Amino acid sequence: MKTMTCKQLGGACGLAFHANTFDEMAELSKNHGMEMFQKKDPDHLKAMKEMQQLMQSPEAMKKWFDDKRKQFDALPDNK
């Protein structure tokens, strides 16, 4: 199991997510983002706006996603 924070995944806070795979990590981050969107958290809304701009370019989005996956893969397993 590995740990990444919301901020490491492009978000706005230090909430830690724990997952065995990057896909699980991405799902946890997405669910947190939806919760923060519903709460209208201004810092997360700003991060989401930046992500939406990134999503305008499929190449840039793929590079971002690949970079985050590499960061996840490089993390040590939690003990």
C-alpha cells in the first residue's frame, strides 16, 4: 500500500490517500474532489479549474497522468 496526498495528485489539501494501485489512488482522489466540489471548497475549486484547463489537451492530460503514475510507482510501500 502506498500513500499520496490530495496536493500530490493535483488537489488543494494534505489529505492522505492510501491505495495498492494507482487506479485505486486516482479513484480516491476523484471521490474526494467530488465531495469538495459539493462543499464548494474554494481551494479545491481552483485546483479543479486548473485541471479542466489541462484536460483541454489530450496530450498534456496523458503526460500529467503518466507523471503521476510514475510518482506513485516510485513511492515506497507503507510499512
